[in-house]
Amino acid sequence: MEKHEEENGSAISKGDNPEEEQVEEVTKGGVVIKKRETWARKMDFLMACIGGSVGLGNVWRFPYLCYKNGGGAFLLPYFLAVFIAGVPMFFLEVSLGQFMANGAIGAWNICPLMRGLGFAVTIIRFLQNVYYNVIMAWGFYYLFASFASITTYLPWTTCDNEWNTKTCVRSIHDAINALNATNTTTLEARSLPSNASIALASNISEDEAFDAWSMNASLWTDPTTEFWEKKVLHLSPGIEVPGNVRWDLALCLLLSWIVVYLCIWKGIKSSGKVMYFTATSPYVFMFILLIRGVTLPGAVNGIYYYLVPTWEKLADPQVWVDAGTQVFFSSSISVGTLISLGSYNKFKHNCWKDCLVYTGVNCGTSFLAGFVIFSILGFMAYERGISVADVAESGPGLAFIAYPKAVGQLVMAPVWSIIFFIMIILLGLDSQFVGVEGVVTTIVDEFPHQLRRGYRKEILIAFICAISMLCGLCMVTEGGMYVFQLFDYYSGNKMIMVIAFLECITVAYLYGVRRYYDNLTLMIGYPILPYMKVAWSFITPIFTLAIFGISIHAYSELKYNRVYTYPQWAIVLGWMMASSSIFMVPTVAVISTLRGTGSLKERLKHLLLPRLKDHQITPNDLHKPINDEPLMNGHMNEPLNCHMIDLTKV
């Protein structure tokens, strides 16, 4: 290890291996800069990955997709997608962050021409952070409503509230009683009080009443839906009618961002500890709900609908699209967070082992969540006398309508409701921790001289949280649900496959898959499966491009609740949001080329040369420096003591 004297005379320790640096602060050019953090324990990284990626997508999206796409048969394309794309992409992003020890932008110094990928994923992650915390606000709202009802009944279980309409009925039994009371098959009566007898009047049979219920099903509304749309959201007729801000929701949104800030403002040292609770405790609540769910009448029917295989569904290309996008969505691939989390690992950390453990936990959580959700949905269908297919939901419809409706029918309903929404909040919060940390890490690594000083990073985190909350206010207006769905549908889901494709091409062909494989061997200490080279070079890019092509071919414009059609200007806004991320890849490449010197060929050659430090160069590299001057980190002129490697000589 050598000593370097800086301009101010102070000495700092610098070695080939960053793990050897023991100082808490690094002095460069007379400016005191805090040393970049690393995980305090090896387990911290794995817990952060589990907490950040295992979230609401596992609970409210996977079970519904499994049911919709052939039940148990869906597991075949799902696990194939995990093997073909999930594991290779997860390991690629984590290992890249660990190898380069930099955020989502700086990590692509392995091929500076493609630094735009870092900007693209940062934009996607920021947009996701904005709308994801709105879900937490809804969760807090329901949690507070559950606590307020602990000695009475849940407000979404009756039709006797001020926000309920005359078309509100609690269940089929109430509807039949209402039809009997009016001796008509038209909808003219409110539901009976919650303690009404379900005995039928003699003038209309149960079968006739059930038929009347079925014919008028579109006219009846249930109290859970009315609580969600009329009390919580105050839902307006459409996105063109934004209405007023729902200040109770706005306060819940503020609370959500305050919790996020307090958990991450001290960096990974604090958020890593919080993750041990937020990443593990949802499993406790999940098992409690599972035990209660499987003991309910009708639970077996729900689980049957969840698991029974329908093999002919596998011929539908949309099934494979759903499998691929679910793997990417639940694993947080192509949104930059995995690169940022991996960048805090020590250089010799065995991230390959973590990748395999994480894959098992992620898939197991999704599978377990299906039993939790469909056991309750089976009970709900049993109580209402309808098919499970009629109550199966995904997304907010599951978390805030279907599941609360089922919980409301249990004994001690407020207690079960509290448990459920605590689980929802914890699942969302740790994903949000990681999402915000990913954006912060990327920015700080691009401006280390300015932001690793004093409390500037803490101020930056506060600023990002404040801006995100202000952007999220448009989603807690009376028309906010339409804005939320627009963000959810367009912000990243359409482009993450393209980004994954470009990441594979960059590593496999522009940087060199053999070279990267040697880097991983140097970093981990032993060769990983050769399959990874084949996956990054051929299998994964072909799969991601095919999934993107099929999804574009099967594209349908966004609708809310299968009824409301978005105006054309909103669709255009959505596509602008979707393209804003991927547009950064060519934009950054063009700007970098224009800022270079020499001929176009020389500029491109310069931008294809990786920026590596000494400890990142393997013995197999012919690493004669092309330029004796120290390279610069982006535009910040931070000396890195690294080499530009001429790949034509490797």
C-alpha cells in the first residue's frame, strides 16, 4: 500500500483493493470528502435485496397472474423466465455495481458510450418512487380506519354510512331480502341493515331472487367499493376532472415520506438495520393470515382455482409476456436499484451465492402469497355465492377492495384488517427505501466532491423526498387514481425489457463477455456457471426483445376499471413518460460523442474504452495504458487512477 501526499499535505491511504482503505474520510485536493460506505455485514446486502424486491408485486400481482394464465400451468413459463432472464439479469446488475463500486450511471463506465442506460433507469426509478408511496398513503389510511373501528365495525362493511348510495348491498343475501321486500326484480330498494335475517319471503323463490341478482349485478354496488371510491378517493368522473386535493390522503402521503426519510437519511448503515425488520416481519403476518385463511369455508375452492393447471393456456403468447414482466417487476430488474445495492458490497463479496438465495426467496414468497390471497378469495366467493373468477383481482383492486371485503366478514374483523395493512405497508416501505436509495446513490456518485461533505447528502435525500411528495400530490386529488394508473402503466413497464436487452448487449459485446467473466472470477474467487456467458450473449437478449415485441403487438390503450377510457392527450402523456427514459440512451451517447475530440471514429473508439481501476484489471488483460493521464469520472473531473483499456488488444 502506498501513500500519496495531497496538496494540503495530509496523507491518505490508497491501495489496489478498496477493502484495504480503513480511513473514515478521504482528503482530495484539500477538500474533506466522506468515504463511500459499504455494507456493515454480508447479510445486510441480501436483506436489502429481499426487502427491496420482494414486495407488493409478489402479493397482489403474482397470484392473480397465476390464476389468470392457467393456474399451476403458469408456473412453467414463470420458472423458465426466472432461469432465462431473472437470474442472469439480477446477477449481471448486482455484480456490475459491485465490480465498479458506483451507482447506476457510473457503473456504465465499463462502456462510457452507454452511460445513458444509467440515466434511463434512474428516471424510471424516480417515477416509480413517486407513485409507489401513494400506495403507502392508502395503506396508512386503511390502517388508521381499522384502528378507529377496533371497538365497533369496519366502515367498509355496512351500507349505513353517509357516503353510501341507495344501490349499496352487503351481499347476495341482503340483495335477495331487498328483492323479496319489494316483490320486484328491479333495483328499487336499499340493502337491509347488517343484522337482517336472510330468511326468504314466501312470494319469491331463492332461485328467482338469485336470477334477479345476476341480471341486475351491474346495478348493485357493495360497501367496500363505495368506501374505496367515494370515501377514500372521492373518485371524479375522469382524469380531465382533477378535483380537489384529498387532504386526509395528503397527510398520509406526508407521513409515508417522513417514514422513508427517517429510515434512510443516514445511508445504508441505518437503512440496512431497518431492513432486518421490514424485510422479515411481513412473513410473520403472511403466515398468520395464511393459517386463518385456510381454515375458512370455501378456502379449498380458492386454492383450487389458484393451482389447477390449464395447459392449453400455454399456447397464448400473452402468458409468456406476463411471466417475463412479472419476473422483472418482482425482482426490480432494469430500474437501477440492484446496481446501487451491489455497489456497496466489498470487492471480494460472493454476490453469486446471494443471487441464488434471493431467487429462491423471491419465487417462494410469490408462491406463498398465492395461498394467502386465494384462500381468502375462496371464502369471499363462498359467502357471496359466486365463482372465485368473479372476485379475483390484482393491484389496488385486490389490496383495497377484494381483501378488505373478505376480512370484513371475519370474526374480530378490525384485528385482521390491522394485520393485513401492516403487512402491506411493510412490504411497500422496504421497497421504497431501496428505490429512493438507488436514486440518491446514483446522484451522489456523480457529484462526490459536492455531496459527500457535511450533511449535504442528508439534505439531498430530504430534497428528493420533498420533490417526490409534491409530484405525488396529483395522485391524491379526486382524479388522482387516474393519474396513478397512468404512471403505473407507462412509467417503466413498457421499457424495462429494452433496457435489459441493451444491458446484455453492452456487457456481452461492447465490453466483452469473456473479459467480464474473468472480472467476476477475480472478484468472487472462482468461476461461475458458464451458462451466464451464454445467457448474456444470446438467450436473455433474445428473450427480452421477444417479450417486448409481443407486448407491443398486444398493446391496448389504458382503461380504468375496464370502463373508463382515457382521453387521447393522457395516452400521449403516458407514452412521453415511457419514452423519456429510453430516450436518454441515444441522447447521452450523442452528447458524449459531440463533446469528444478527433474524428468520429476516434471519438467512438474513445467512448468504447472502459474506465477501470488497477484492482479491476485481470492478469489476462493486455492493459498497456493508452493515455498516461488519470481518467475522469464523468464530468466531475475526479481522478480515478484508472486505465483506458484498448479492447482490440485484449
